[in-house]
Amino acid sequence: MNIHTKAVHSGDRKRAGGHVPVTTPIHTATSYFYQSMEQLDRVCGGWEQGYCYARHDNPSTGALEELMCALEGGDAALACASGMAALHTAILSALTDRRRSIVAADAMYGATVGLLMNVFEPAGVSVRFAGICDLKALRAVVAEAQPGCIVMESSHCSPARSNWARTSASTA
Ligand SMILES: Cc1ncc(COP(=O)(O)O)c(C=O)c1O
């Protein structure tokens, strides 16, 4: 083996060890070894469980999704590379088969407001902002607007945070 081949192939990354890491390791590889191209094809096609390309999924994001799902008591979770990607994906998914109408909290992260006003509104989605601290008033807005989804955020740097301190997220 020449030095270039060694540099690529030496090391323990293909060796299944008996060691179990104490914390979940971060997988930085973009692709994975399989026994055959046929198996890789099955994995990429979703016919067989496994990872084929990091941007689709990988063990690190899989672990994060599993953890968030357990913490939130949900059915599934999807990890995204950024907060705005997560918001965009969540809103698009929510509106897939519902009214193209949103009721949104009137105090949110600026880029979220921008996403609603500069991306969703021009795409034909109606957006109505409402306070989320007065639950009776919020219920009335939702009853009137019949939105496809309700958007609100809680975050340490969101101006809505102080509101959340006074509003029970689960009640809202
Ligand atoms: C409440 C809230 N929403 C959305 C974002 C956007 O997240 P990102 O910068 O990862 O796209 C942030 C970022 O700080 C945030 O605090």
C-alpha cells in the first residue's frame, strides 16, 4: 500500500469495537460502507434501514431527533441545520393540506417575522399577527381566522420570551 492509500484507508473507522462511548459521538462522515452496491442502492432507496448520505440523515442527527422526540413526547422529530430551515420546513409541512392562512404571535424573532411577511405572504399565505398572552383574545382570533397553522416561538433571544413567562405554552 502506498502512503496515499494508507492515508485514506488506515485507521479504525471500519473496525467494530467492543467499546461503547459515554456520550453520543458526532459523525462527520458523509457516506458509509456497505457490503455491495446493491445494498447501498436499497439503503438509498429507503428499502433497507441505514444511512447513505449525511445531508439526508446520519447517526448524529438521528440521535438528536430520537432525543427530542422522547423529550417532547412526539411521534417523530426532524432535525434541521438552522432555526430558519426548521421554521420554514415546519410551516410548509403544516400548510400542505390545510388553509393557507397563519395566525402568528406578534412578538417573535425578526427573521421569523421576515419569513412570514417576505416569503409566505407573497406566496399567497395570509398572515395575521396576534398577542399570545391574552388567551381569550387569541382564541377569538383563531376562531375567526381559522388558520392552517399557528406560529409562536420561545427562545432566550426572542422578544416573546417575557410573554412566555406569563403565558403557559401548553395552555396556548
Ligand atoms: C426564536 C428564534 N427563531 C429563529 C432563529 C433563527 O435560527 P437560525 O439563526 O439558526 O436560522 C433564532 C436564532 O437565534 C431564534 O432565536
